[in-house]
Amino acid sequence: MAKAATTAAGRYAQLQTMRSPYLERARDCAELTIPSLMPRGGHGAANDLPTPFQGMGARGLNNLSSKLILALMPPNQAFFRLMVSDAAMAQLTGSAEMRTEIESALGQIEREVQTEIESGAVRVSAFEALKQLLVAGNVLLYVRPDGGLRVFRLDRYVVKRDPSGNVIEIVIHEKISPLALPDELRERIGETSRGSHDTVDLYTWVKRKGDRYLVHQECRDKKVPGSDGEWPIEKSPFLALRWAKIDGEDYGRGHVEEYIGDLRSLEGLTRAIVEGTAASAKVLFLVNPNGVTKERTISDAPNCAVRSGDKDDVSVLQVEKYNDFRVALETVNMLQLRLAQAFLLTSSVQRDAERVTAEEIRLMAGELEDALGGVYSILAQEFQLPLVRRLMHQMEMDGRLPSLPPDLVKPSIITGMEALGRGHDLNRLIMFASVVNQLLGQGAMAQFGEPTKLIERAGVALSIDTSDIIKSEEKLAQEQQAAQQQAMLQSLGPEVMKAGLNQESSNGPS
């Protein structure tokens, strides 16, 4: 058994071995999509990146990342809600007014946290992290004290998990300028005279101890002064994310890896077609050496010139690979369709027909979205919930939020998997209303159904608060009574006016 390392650099070197196969796979996936996401080892700013012959990988990657960021973090809308259990709410409140006040206060806290997310540009870093997850299957996020996010790709950190998948150790490797180190440490490692263009290795070591995470930084095996810290496990600023959870493995697997076979086939066929097309596009005249036409006569003749010669002496070289290219092109089209479905491109759900309804496209696109249910689940547990807890903890420590009892108030994610469930509820509600109208005739749902309840159900499915939109039962009753009185006055108007005039004339002076 290998001896445990006593320094962060030694521990990073030990855990590198377990990371190597995942890192090489991630680099293979990046070369077929966006190579800059995970370049090969030793790559620098002066080196060129490989250029894929097809753009399907990059297009699909950007499309799926955009769909995920919109689903997980909708713009101008909180992706979480602070929930209080019904039992706790009944114990805390004795009236409907008190319950409304508590929910209003929790809503204010939700808006404060959402403002912190928007002002810290969290969505920008989250979009970058999602692309890393799709390609490499792993990414590490650090929630900065100012509310922003730092993204560490797989070649910059190592992680160790317990059999349940919980993180027990993280080591981050960075190259920074010596000028960013404290003066005391620069003197200890002998970097006082070096310029900002030089770099040193900085290691951040996070270890789990009991129910807390401990962290410190090292440079040249010397601890960085003031770098020590500790946090509760559920409020750690380090979030090690995975795309797909594999039991017994410290790292996850990426989405691109699942379709790397199709991407490699598409890359090879596209390259063959491009290079073959370039060869076919070359124009080369062949002249019979035993004929009467000379080579110079053909090569030196300008356009529309008249020269002596025999047309049978001249021929044009042709590749004659049209049928072969056609087979390759059909295979390319098949691969592109499969990859478009894998990356949720809208073009993949529209069949080749003259008339395709919008409802048909919506239903087929919804089926593809449902395939992300497992991804939404793991990202809600490893990304969204820990992010909210960490931001709330930082804001509580800064005095910008009141301290909430963790056993009573808990954040709940309302996007992703939850949004998929609400979407299915809305579809079932629409189908139910349609079936009732078909069985009992048009207008049956309006006759036998409760309009207010139906509107509330639709609002819940669409995540819309209908409390201040729908009229109360009392107001509806008042309006209905007023409408009945108005209708009665209109129908009895002439008789009532005539009776009033007769009454006035009878009561007048004699």
C-alpha cells in the first residue's frame, strides 16, 4: 500500500494516476467538439489547436449547453424556493395572515439570493462549467466570497470520493505569479527577485474531517499564511460536479463520450469527402503524346482562342467516384441525424414532409427533453442545492440575510426535473379537458368543471403565482349578484319607470 503523502504536491501526484484515463478520454472528446475546452498536455498560448473537419460536435455542444443553462437557471426567475414543512408551518402560525407573512418574508430572501446570483455573473461561469461537464464529465467550481464562481477543468484538480460518491478529498493545482503570494512566503521560498512573468506551483488541499471540510494552500511545500479555512460539509465553497455518476469511481463520464463513436465516424467520413471533393475539383487536361495536338498549344492558349488540333488528342482527368461519395454522404446524413437527436437540436425532430404541425414538433422535442431527467437530478443535488446553501451561508455571515433555522427552512429546487414534472402535469390537464369535451360535447368542461381550480392547476404547472391574478370567491359572487341585478333592471326597466311615475302623480298636490 502506498504511503500517504504529507504535502499537497505529493498527494496531487499520487491521485494523478487514477485521473489519467478520464483525462485522456476528455481530450479525445474535446478534439471532436471544441478542442480549446480540454487541450493536450503541454499546450500553450503559442501552440495551435487541432481543427475538426466537421462542426456538428461544436454545434451540438453549444446547443445542449444553452438548453441546460436555461432549464437550470432561468433568466429573471429563481431556480429554488425556500420551503417550510406543513407541520412546522402549522406549529409556527395560528392564522392565515401569519402564514402569508412568513411566505412573504421567505420570498424576499429568495429575491435577495437571486440578486446575488445575477450580480455575481454566476450564470456565465455555470455555462462554461456545463460545457466542461458535457465534454469531460467532470468540473470543479469554487464559490468565491464575493458571490462569483471559478471554474477548474479536469486537468487542474484531482478528487477522491467514498463508496457513496461523497467527496472526501480535493487537490487543486494552479500556476500563478510569485507576486500574488504574500511577502513572507516569497521570502521563504526565495522568489523575491523574480518578475511577474515567472510562475510557481500553488496547491489547494481540501480534506474532509468528520462533518466539516478543512482547507489550506501550499507553495514549494510551504503553507501559505492565512490560507487555512473550514466549513460544514453542506456549505462548502468547493463543488465537484459530475455529468453521470458511476458507482465506485471517483470521476464521472461525459455526454460526448457516450456518442464518441458517431463523432469519430462522422469526422472520418467528412474528412474523406472534403479531401475527395478537393481532388475532384482539380482540373487536369491530358494530351495524347502521339497525337497532332501539342501540350504547349493547350497550356498557352487563352480563353476563346483558335488553335489547330484534334479533339480526340485531349481529354480531362476525372475521379469517377460519384457513387462512392454518395454512399459516404448518406452515411454522414444518418450520423448527423443521430447526433442532432443526442444533442437536442430542433432540426432532428422535424420529419421530412410538406406539412409538419407545431404540436408535432413540440411533442417530439418534449420526448427528447425527458431524456435529461437523470442529468437534472444529479445536477440539482450536486450543483444547484449546494450553490444556494453556500450563497445563503455567505450572505448570513456578511449580515445581508437573517439566520434561518436549518431544521425548519430548507431550499428546494423548482427547475430541471421539477419543471419536467410540471410540464407533464400541464399536458395531462390539457388532455383531460379535451377528452371530457370529446365525450360530453363542446363546452362540457366549462359546464361541469371548476374554472378557478383549473386556472390554479395550470398556474402551478407553469410556475406562475396566481394568488394576485384570480378573483376570490367572494368577489366573483358579488360581481355575479351585481350582474343579475343589472340584467333585471334592464328587462323590467319600462314597467318600473311607469310605476314610479304613477306613484309620483298620485302623491302630488290635489
